[in-house]
Amino acid sequence: MNLFEDPRVALSLGNTLFYALMAVPLEIAVALVLAMLLAGVRRGAGVFRTLYYLPKMTPAVATAAMFFLLLNGNSGALNELLRFFGIDGPQWLVDPAWIKPSIVLMTLWSVAGTMVIFLAALKNVPIELYEVAALDGAGKLRRFFSITLPMISGAMFFNVIVLSIAAFQVFDQAYVLFWRDQSNSSPESSLFYAIYLFQQAFRQFDFGFAAAMAWLLFVIIMAITVIQVKFGNRFVYYEADH
């Protein structure tokens, strides 16, 4: 079958794109918030940084197994917490509308790698800029948008590109949760591009089709990266240019 005639290729690519559009902005936002919180810590900073980074060290399979218990629609800890507040939690791993959000939650578990890059960027922002802005009457919000964001725009640009590439290669969590038993009962909304590529190569042994899928993924990631570089550089502050 031709690569572009297989409807599951389009389905898996659409699922992957939808996941990327959810995961990348959310991970950027959460990582930046955590980095700013850690940047403000003075006493015991090393301890807090270690604690924040520990989830990143958890293997992907162990993370998926843990979230399989946490996101159980009937007895999972997350739904039990929501039930305490009078909210009926969704069937995270069964309802097609909540499958991709549940995988995004698992992705946020390992946000520490992005956070560390933001933390390093925040540490390099000259404190004098904040002092001058405060003397001019700028509030915290104004200082964030006028000083912090421009000064860390290079790190943010890098993180967006890296996370976008990683999002299009999402595999571990979805595979462990939905596809490891080789059944056909897994919801279609959990079929990501890398999983379908894996199935074609190592389940159907159609290596030619899988190789074509891999090349298509390479072209898509390359095109998205070129677009990000072309338009993202306009918003990045480079100190050497000033």
C-alpha cells in the first residue's frame, strides 16, 4: 500500500500533531514557572533543585506504570482527589477525548530537563536591569515581560525546538499504556506516528513501509524546525547584536 493511501498514517500523524500542540506550550509554561520559583530560593537551593530534578531520572516505563495507577478512572488517585472536591473525574485512559491529555500529564512529570535550561538562563539575567526597572516604577509583571522574557528568549527558542522534535517522536508512554499487549482494542486516539511506524517495522515486518514513514517523519520535523528557526529568530534577543 502507498504511504499516502494508508488512513492510519494520516490518523497517527494527526494524533501526534495534536499532542505536540498541547504538550509543547504547556511544558514550556510549567518549566518556566518552576525555574522562576527555584531562582528565587536562597537557602537550601541545592536540595530543592535535586528534588525537582529527581522525576527526570525515572525511566519512561516506570513513569507510565505509575501513571497507569494514578489515572485509573475508577480507583486512581487523581480521580479520588477530584471526588473529594465533588468532581467526577474522567476515564483518563479509556475516553478518547482524555487520552492525549493524560499522556501530556505524564510528559510534565519529566519537565525538569527543560526547567534546568530555563534556570541557567534566568541566572544569567543581569540583576542591574531589575534594579533600574524597579527604580523607574516597573512592577513585577512589567519586569517579567520587558526584561525576563527578552533576556531568556534564546533558551526559550532552544527549548521550543527541542520539545517540538521530541513531541513528534512520542512513543514510550503511549506504547506501555495502550499497545504493549498487541491487542486491537486500544483506542485510535492513542495511535501516535512512532507507534504505527514501530508496528509496521517490528509487528508486520514491512520494513520498506516503515522506512518510508521514517523519512516522512524526518521531512516533517525538518520543515517544522526550519519554520521555527526562520520566524523564531525575529523574537530572540542576542546580546552580541546589541
